[in-house]
Amino acid sequence: MISEHDINDWHHLPPAKLYTVKPRSYIKVFDTVLFFDHIDGMYSYCITSDNEVVHISASAMVTPLEKPE
């Protein structure tokens, strides 16, 4: 997983519905960074920096993160 320090260097893309975000990428929800693995029905399968599984609604507004090149 990446740290909060690393995230500060990443590009914050415009907010979007989670179901439109590319699977296996990083997202920010409220002030929490998650690894978004995939959509699983109405919910998603995400992992926190502590390796805990979190299920967010597929229609939730999130901020996609993009690693700079």
C-alpha cells in the first residue's frame, strides 16, 4: 500500500461515481485513501492501508487518484 505522503504527489481527478472508476486503482473517500479492487454487485471491494476490507456503494462519489508519470 501507499502512504499518505505518497498521495500528496498524486493527481486528484474530478469526483466521479465509483462504478465509473477504473478497477484496481486508488481512490479517496472523505479523507481516507483506499485501494479500489472491483465492483461486486451494488457494492465495491476496497482495501484500506491497514489491509481491512471495506465495501462502498458502487454509486458513491469518490475522488480517483492517478500516479504522476
